[in-house]
Amino acid sequence: MELRYEVSVSLHEFDALATDSHEAFVAELPEPPRIAVCAVGLMGQQAESERDVASAARVMRSNYEGPVSILAVLANRFEERGSGTIVGISSVAGVRGRATNYVYGSAKAGFTAFLSGLRNRLSKRGVHVVTVLPGFVATQMTEGMDLPAKLTAEPSEIADAIARAVERKKDVIYVRPIWRLIMLIIRNIPERIFKEIRI
Amino acid sequence: MKLSGWGRYPVLEARVHRPRSMETLQQLVASEPSLIARGNGRAYGDSAINTCATIDMRHLNRMIAFDPASGQLIAEAGVLLGDIIAAFLRRGWFPLVTPGTKFVTLGGAIAADVHGKNHHRDGSFRSCVDWIEVMGADGQVRRCSPQDDPDLFDHTLGGMGLTGIILRAAIRLQPVETAWIRQTTLAAPNLKAAMAAFEAAQDATYSVAWIDCLAAGSNLGRSLVMLGEHAGRADLSPRQALAPFQITSKRKLSIPMDLPAFTLNSLTVRAFNALYYRAGERKTGTRLVDWDSYFYPLDAILGWNRIYGRKGLAQFQCALPLDRSEAGLTALLSEIAKAGAGSFLAVLKRFGKQDSAFSFPMEGYTLALDFPVTPKTLALLDRLDQITLAHGGRFYLAKDSRMTSATLRASDPRAADFHAHRDSHGFTSRFTSAQSERLAL
Ligand SMILES: Cc1cc2nc3c(=O)[nH]c(=O)nc-3n(C[C@H](O)[C@H](O)[C@H](O)COP(=O)(O)OP(=O)(O)OC[C@H]3O[C@@H](n4cnc5c(N)ncnc54)[C@H](O)[C@@H]3O)c2cc1C
Ligand SMILES: NC(=O)c1ccc[n+]([C@@H]2O[C@H](COP(=O)([O-])OP(=O)(O)OC[C@H]3O[C@@H](n4cnc5c(N)ncnc54)[C@H](OP(=O)(O)O)[C@@H]3O)[C@@H](O)[C@H]2O)c1
């Protein structure tokens, strides 16, 4: 990254699940960041999450508790300072629970709600919050899955969209416009029908 | 998954692995009986496909070190040439050798030992390679260079992935003052004139010709010869000189779907080619062109391979020795014009000297053109193979998707040596592609 973009980069070991350490983690950074992007997430296996409470808890904590904890600490710092941008990568999976991945989806739903609340709280405090709702992205998380090419973004597309959203102070972004439409439809299917279909 | 090269012919069902770490890669080499590395899939045919295990190298794409004193970049094989340009052109560096698309990986450029418009002066890609690291069938990584383990180096450059997996390389970039090229266009009414223009332009840094492969008779070989030099600061307008490495980025067009095959018949090609030549004729002379339009005109049309329809396209590229180039090219172009099956994209280029174990270029001329895949064009390609053989020429494996092993052997005595080298290192059963099997390499 340093070579490609002529920027200086420093790495800091971080465990989202070790929530007790988050205050100290932020305090020990060489300088408080101007922009914080949270890309932590864990898909897990839905079938395993259904069988095993501990696995389900891990998915929930990785997508909700951990990200929320670190962003809460950063949010307080940013609020004190009166500036900063927080970007949370949530997911379209959080828009409506589906049989195939609702444990992950429910945690993302919680995370999306958290980001929305945080934005509401800090909007008058000079701190901007961006919620990113990607559809499919070709990463490790989805490797080996048979995803429709037209709906699947490259990680660099997500990165470009985030950079634009930060510059233009966007609140909620989808990547690839088609997903806004898809989610509009999914959101509006009556529950009576939704419960019968497999998507 | 279904996998093909850039020509989308042939399409094969293959298992693809996408390692993100050296350890995963090492495990794959240890566990897969046979495999082949794949870069960005810009070779036209089946050279980067192994149906059992194709190793997509694009995640191993770190840039590791750059020395601004020498211009040496050390990077992993999955880095794209376009990424190198994006990172280093603004600092005044450009690849020494580049093919006609920037969407190739470093590994692919090395494995095919690609050539650019400056081959007559600067040679093939190997000219800028200081060393490479290659993982062998035993999972061991060996660093080789023209000095250390020159045998492995020589066989890997141009070895089409058949001597192991290229992991990293140190390449030298060339210093440039601006992002612009001073392009001079000459109209050559026939082949003789085009070749004379190349011979007269031996000192030009870049030279290439677009050739109208449907022109026949006295117009046979009618071409626009394009020469280029890196522009200096003094060549730029005052506005350009303010930001000499900046060009306005163009809107990318993309071909959203396969066009029906009839869009590309000899009539449309003939009309296009004639128009292009006339337009070029009027625009002869010198002008400034930005690097992206100059080196990569086709990259502006994403997915242009789709204009050839669902059946895909086949490229033909041969190199002919200097003393038999004129006769060979005349015979090839006559055959193509007679069949009326040409393409928009026919390119003629003068090659300089090349001395290597299995790289494609040889001193002389190279002709490259596309055909839609149909039974008729496949038969024409077989005839072009024979003409090339009869004139002592050989074929570019990065473009090939249909040649026979007998043709390869007849064209290139080095093929047997290459096979023997592979055999003696136990590579023949371990590093194999659909192409290497077809060609019995
Ligand atoms: C529009 C266009 C223009 C072109 N113009 C030119 C040109 O002007 N000159 C020229 O020389 N070529 C040209 N080419 C061909 C192209 O440069 C080569 O085919 C190049 O090898 C493609 O690189 P890639 O990363 O896409 O590799 P792939 O197509 O994925 O693979 C090509 C070969 O490289 C091997 N390979 C890839 N990565 C590795 C690795 N890490 N280790 C070992 N082996 C590896 C593969 O096994 C395969 O044999 C052109 C292609 C296109 C589509
Ligand atoms: N891929 C998709 O289709 C898709 C779609 C919508 C949303 N998303 C979201 O996009 C974000 C990025 O995911 P991705 O697709 O890039 O998948 P990924 O490669 O699996 O990335 C997930 C990241 O989260 C990190 N992580 C997980 N648990 C952690 C923990 N306890 N502490 C610290 N880091 C932890 C992982 O770090 P390690 O590698 O070190 O484990 C990894 O870098 C996630 O929030 C994901 O939910 C992805």
C-alpha cells in the first residue's frame, strides 16, 4: 500500500471480540484517525448457527457486538474533537431476514440500526457516519459460491464507493445501483408471501 | 467453473483455486497432481487452463519494494501492469516493455515473455527482468536471473507457465518525462512501402502498423505505420506541462453482451478498414497522444472480445525470419484477402534480435489478426499455418488456441528441447495446461 499510493501505513493488532481492550486500543494509536472504516464481519455457516448456540453467538458478536464496541469508542473521541467520519460496512442481508442466512443477517440488521442511531446522535456534532450496504462482493467470504456476475462487485468498487461517500457526505450507500432496487422489492413483499419463498 | 482465455474459445470446465498466501499455494502444489498458473486470462486460447487445477494468481499482488535510483520494482506475480502504471507513472516511470493491453499480470508477461512496439530496439519483456522467483514441483522456491540459474530463467521466460509458478519478480522501469507520446503516422499504400517504412524507422523507439488485411491486388498490405517517442516536457503545451503526468481519463465503453455473429462479416470489416485507412491517410504527420490511447487503444472498450459473438474468436500470430518476411507476408495476406475473412485488428510489427530458449519473437516481421471462430475460418487458419511453415516462421503460444502439435514441432525445433528440459526436471506431468497437452509440450 505504501508503494502503490505513496502514503505511510501502520498496522495495529486488533480483536473485535476483545471488547475490553478497545478503549486502550484507541488510546494507544499514534494519532487518532480522521476517518475510521470498520470492515469486520463473519458470515459463519447458517446450518451450524442453527445447531450450535456458541457458533451463532460468534457470528452475532463478530457482526454486531465487536464492531459496535470499537465504533462507540471512536465515536466518543470524534465527538469530543468535533470532527471525523465513521464508515460501517453492514450488509443488504440485514434488510430482511432470510432462511439461508438470518443469524448473520440479524446481526447486520442490528449493526445497521446502530449506525443509523449514531448518525442521528452525531449529525450536529461535526461527525459523519456512512452506512455501507454491499450486495455480493467477490472476497474470501464468498469464495466458492456461485454468485451472479452482474450483481457481484469487486472489492475495489466498494472502496471507490466508500471514498466517494466520505467526500460527498453520503449517509447510506449501496454498491451497484441495482441493489437499491432489489432491496426495495424485497422490503415490500408482504410477510404472508415472503415466508413462503426461498431467495 | 467454465473457463476460457480472452478469445472465449475453447471454453473448458476447470477447477480454479485462488490462493491468498504462499502457504496455501505451497499446499496446492503439494496436493494437486497437475496444475497451471493463471494470470489475468488475457492469453487468447487455452494456455492458462488446467481442468484439474488452475491457480489464479491475482490475489498474490503485493508491491514489495521500489528503488528510485535504478527504477527497480520488486512485486508479486499477480500485480497488473496497469497497477504499476497507476502507481509509478506519476513518479516518472513507465514499463520498459508492454503488450497491447495493460490488463496483464506480471506473471503472465514473464511467462509469455511479451513484446511491445519497441521490440526492435529493446527486445522482449526479459530485457527488463532482473530476477524472478519460481516455485517448482517440489514446492521449493528458486530465485533465478541471467547470472544465477540461467537455465531456469531462460526456460521460464517464454515458458508459458510450464516450468513452475512465478511468485515474484524484480523488473526495471524506464524513466519518462511525461505521460505523452509523440506519434508520427505514415500511410503506406502497400506491403513493400510498409516494410520500407519499418526499415527506415529502426531508430524510432516504438513502431507498429495497422494493416488492412482485406485490401488485395496492388493495395495488398496497405497500412498505417505508427511511430512513437516518449514526449519530453518541452513537447507539451503550457497547460499540459503544468501536470505532465496527467491525462484526462476517458469514459470507458463496454460491450454489454455478445453481439450476433452477423455484425462482423466481411462487408462491415471491409467498410471499417477502408474508412480507417482513409481517415489515417488524412491524419498523417506528428501529434501528441496520451499513453493510454497510444499503448492500449483496445482497453477503452471493455469486453471488446464480445463483438465476435458467442462462439468466440481465434487469433493468429506468427513471426517470419527477415529474409523471408516479404514473401511470407505476401502469401499470408493474399490468402486472407482471398478468403475475405479478415478482422478489424490486424497488426504488423518489425521484431529485432531475440536469443532465448522458447520465447516467441525472432528477427523479422510479426503479423497478428483476429477471426471469429467458424468452420471456414478454422480451415483458413490451417492454411495460414502451412504458409508460415513454408517460410520458416513460428507461432505465438499466447495467441494460439487450435494449432496441432505437429505444426508446432515443424515450426520450432526448440519445442523438442523445451520438452526435454521439462522432462528432465519432472515438470511434464506436474505443470500442464490444456494447451501444453494439445501441443504435447
Ligand atoms: C488486447 C490484447 C493485446 C495484446 N497485445 C499483446 C502484445 O502486443 N504483445 C504480446 O506479447 N502479447 C500481447 N497480448 C497477449 C498477452 O500479453 C499475453 O497473453 C499475456 O501472457 C497475458 O497475461 P495474463 O496475466 O493475462 O496471463 P494469462 O493469460 O492468465 O496466462 C498466460 C500464460 O502465462 C502463464 N502464467 C500466468 N501467470 C503465471 C505465473 N504467476 N507463473 C507462471 N506462469 C504464469 C499461464 O500459465 C499462461 O501460460 C495481448 C492480449 C490482448 C488481450
Ligand atoms: N463479501 C460479501 O459478499 C459481503 C456482502 C455484504 C457485506 N459484507 C461485509 O463486508 C465486510 C468485509 O467482508 P469481506 O467480504 O471482505 O470478507 P472477509 O475477507 O472475510 O473480511 C472480514 C474481515 O473481518 C475480520 N474479522 C473477523 N472477525 C474479527 C475479529 N474478531 N477481530 C478483528 N477482525 C475480525 C477479518 O479479519 P481476519 O482476516 O484477520 O480474520 C476480515 O478481515 C464484512 O463486514 C462483511 O460482513 C460482505
